Amino acid sequence: MVFHFLNRGVGRQPLLEKPDDFAAFEEIVAETLDKSALRICAGCLTPNHWQFALWPERDGFSEQRNSGDY
């Protein structure tokens, strides 16, 4: 099962403004993927929002997500 995750700035305010902000965000995503059993199927990163279609590498991700263990 593929999950859709997104985050949008309140009132269309930017989440990321400078090239360094985008680079830092991408680094955090890479670090998170190294520690979790997720694959990015698709993604979009813009100044005021980001979204990813994530595919868990194993069953049970939705239960993990609901428990706060991810």
C-alpha cells in the first residue's frame, strides 16, 4: 500500500525560502530514509509545500505510524 504524506505552509506561507533550506530538507529526507523502511515513489518539493507518495518495504507500517513508532 502506498501512503500520501504532505505538509503545506499556513496561508500559503513558504516552508522553504533559500537554496540552503531545500538542501537541508533533502538531507533530512535522506537521513530518514536511511533509518526507516520506506521508499519514495513520487515527490514534490516547492517553497510552500512538500508531498511524497511513500511505499513501506514491509507490512505493518500503518500500525507503526498510528503508534508513533516510525
